[in-house]
Amino acid sequence: MAIAQLDQTTAPHVLLADVAAALAAEGDIVRKCMHVLDHVTRATGAGECSLWLVTPQGLVVAARAGTAATPAAELAPLLESGDVEQGPLVVRRLVAGGRRLGALVLRIEGGVPADVVTAFSAIAHMLAPALAWAEQSRAFVAEADQRARQLDEERRLIHQVVDSLPVSLYVVDRDYRITVWNRKREAGSQGVSREQALGKTLFEILHRAPAEKLRRELDEVFRTGRMQQFNMETRATGEARTYRITKIPMQAAEGEPFSHIITIGEDVTELTATSERIERTEQLAALGQLATGAMAEVASPLQSIAEAAETLTQSLDELAREGATVPDHATDAARTTVREAARCRGIVGTLLEFAHAGDGERAVFEVGTVIEQALALLRPLPVFAPLATQVFFDPDVPKVQASPAQLRQVVMALLQNAAEAMDAKGTLTIRARSGTDPREAVIVEVIDEGRGIPRSELRHIFEPFYTTKGPGRGTGLGLSICHSIIARHGGRIEVDSAVGAGSTFRILLPGAPIP
Ligand SMILES: Nc1ncnc2c1ncn2[C@@H]1O[C@H](COP(=O)(O)OP(=O)(O)OP(=O)(O)O)[C@@H](O)[C@H]1O
Ligand SMILES: [Mg+2]
């Protein structure tokens, strides 16, 4: 509370009015009391005077006119004393609700006139409850302050929670106004800052869909009170991503109308892609089984066709030799049948051999042989046709003890990947050399001049189902199978890659035990 600073010429009634003003903060009643005292003082023409309000916290008001002064030290005992009327001094205790709240002290040089004492006593009497009230209201204010601080903290905590969620989230009210907008919604090139979003209608901020559609979506949730979920494709960040959008109706309490809707957006691109791939792989596996069964069924009629065609060709040749007229197109047709049937048998044979490659019986052999086999099988494929291939075998490469079928599968998978990365140009190199470490005595490298693998992709390529090839083109299983086959053989696979320059896949295997 301000302490009234007055000079010596200040008239007592001005002094009291100022004290009243200073005390006004303690309640309107104080000012009224002082007003009364002011009148009384003026009426009695009192001389120099001083006035103090002392509380346990110290001197709250000290005001004086003229030279009269009482040092604070002298006032302290007055707080403890009873009511005093002694020469120039009048002391009145301030008691409210049985509690001692302080003392009001008046000093008028030359004695305090009797009516001033009366008025002063009345003031003290009324000031006490005012002080008590002020004290209480201070407590209320402090409590209100604390509540406000608590609320602030709670609000901050909720903001932090909402901001820490790995999803984007916003909340709208019944008027479609945005009341919560989390940090994740601020991120990205299309992000909108919280300051911009809060208080605006959703339609002013979100432009992913026409306002009418957004409004219909929200109205539906408000009307039914049921959560809604759907997937949404977007290219907002430049690349295609899938978001799962969930709209949750919110009500203040059970039975009350829904007041807000929480909308959550989760990036489920990877999840969706993985489940699609698993589905595709399952389909492929089922198809593979079907195909293997079908191949086995086809193999024997194919054999009969080949034999029948052979017999037919020989018979036609014989008839011709005996002078019969055999039309050329009949001979050609029989020969074509023989040739194509042989080709079909070749394909069926290879496929059946592949289907049974899983049994993994081990043998000791030179890796060069499986590399040659793999190349022989792959070269006719269109993806290899435009490529130049070169093969280097160091003569001192030790033999391996491995499943030839499985190792061939690995080399083929690596060659296939290499060719697919090269986009029909450049040279594909396969190299077999010996390593210095006996546990890695055999090294096979498949070196391409393809697109290379970005660092961010490198750590994923051996994961099952990881593929960058379009739907239906890659299962993403090639490298993960390679990895597990090589690991089962006690070896490992390494990759060096530079984007735009090419990749080297390196298989390191132990040599076969020396007999
Ligand atoms: N030589 C390479 N050059 C560039 N990228 C490669 C190469 N080899 C593999 N990759 C990357 O690694 C991913 C995973 O390869 P992986 O062989 O496991 O599956 P895939 O080739 O996509 O499918 P699948 O082998 O089942 O046909 C590929 O999609 C490709 O992005
Ligand atoms: Mg592959």
C-alpha cells in the first residue's frame, strides 16, 4: 500500500483524506470512515497530526502533517497494547472475529479533541472488519491465482501431450472452429501454424477437400456420435503417402450433446504397403504351389506330345522317301511341334528343379559352376538381353560346401536385381575371387552399373517384403532369402553402392573343408 508523503503545511483534513485514499485499497468502507474523520478534524481545527496503521506485517500507512513524528520503533509495542488515550496520542486496537489485526494510531500535537477521538474510535471500529475482509480477499486472490496457475499448467501439459503424439491432430467445435491444432499439423510444406489455425473455421484452413464434403463428414459424426475412419492418399509432401483419418466425437459428459470432434491423421504408408505385399506374397506362394502342381501334371503329356511329334516327323520323312506327296506345311508343322515341345520341356524342367531347390542338400563344388548355370538360365530373359556381361574367375578360388540349388538361387536373385537396376544399359560383371580370411575364403561379387541404392534405402533392402519395384513386379523377398541362405552357409552378404554409379553385392563364404 502506498504511504502518503505529505509536507508540513498539509492541513489535517487533507492528510486524513490522503490516508483515506491510501487505505481505499483496503475497502471502500475505509474511505468513508476517513471522510468522516476529515470532517471532524476540519470542524475542530486540529493542529499538526500524524496517523499510522500498524499491522503484524509492519507499518501499512504512515502519514503526517507538520513536524510531529513517532519513530516506527515506538509504534511496534502499540500493536500489543490495549486502547490508549494519552496526551497527543490515541491508539485503537483493530479486532475482528476475535482476532487482533493491528492498531490505528493518531497523534495530534496539543492534544486530540474529544470529538476527533470519538470519530477516530468509530473509524477504528469499522476499519477492523474491513481489514479482515481485505485479508480474506487477498487469500481469495492468492487462491484464484494458484488455481489459474494450475489450470495453465494443466493446459500446457495437455498441449505437450497432444504435441508429442506421433499423429497429426486437430479439434473443431460445433461451429467447425479449430480449438486444438497440434505441432505435427504445423509440419511439412503444407503445414499451417497453430496461431494461424486456432479460431478459424476448418474450411478456411484445410483445402484437401471441398468445404461441403468436409462439412458433411463432420455433420455425420456429430449426428451419429459414432467414430469414423477412412484412408486417404495424398501427395502433399511430394511423394504419395497414405493416411488413416479417424474422427472421434467428443462430449463434455455422458448424455450431453457432442460438442467437439477430434480428427487424427496417422501415416500408414509403410503399414499399408507391407500388408499389401504380404497379401501379394501369399497369393504368389499359392500360385507357385498351383503352378508347381500344374507343371508336374503338364510334364508327362508334354513328354507324350514330344514323342508323338517325333514319330510323326519320322513317318512323314519316310513317306516322302517312299515317293508319297507330303505337303511341305505338314512337315514344317510336325518339326515345329517337335522343337516347341522340347522348349516347353526345358522350361518345365527348370521350373520344377527350382520348386525343389529348397531341400538344400550340400555338395562340394566350384562356385563357378553355379554362376555359369545361373547366367545360362537368365541370359535369354529380355531384361538381360541388352546388357554386356563379363565373368572373372580367379583360378585359386577354393571350392565351397553348399547346396548348389540354393547358391544358384542366390546368384540368380543378385543378377536379376542387378539387371533390373541397370535399365537395359551397361556392363554386368560377376567375379569370383579368394579372400584372405579362411572363414570368408570364397568371394563372389555381382557388380552392376545401375541406379545405385540411396543410403536411406540401404538398411532396408534385406528386410523381407522391402521392394521399390512397382506393385506386382517385386515381392521384396529376393534379398532376404539370399541373406538367410548365405547365413545358413556360415557366410554373409555385403553391399557397396553409389547412387547413379552402381552397386556391388558381395557374398563371402567359407571354403569347403580340405579332405
Ligand atoms: N543391384 C541393385 N541396385 C539397386 N537397387 C537394388 C539392387 N538390388 C536390390 N535393390 C533394391 O533392394 C530392393 C529389395 O530387393 P529384393 O531382391 O529383396 O526385392 P525385389 O527385387 O524388389 O523383389 P523380388 O526379388 O522379390 O522380385 C529392391 O526393390 C531394390 O530397391
Ligand atoms: Mg529381387
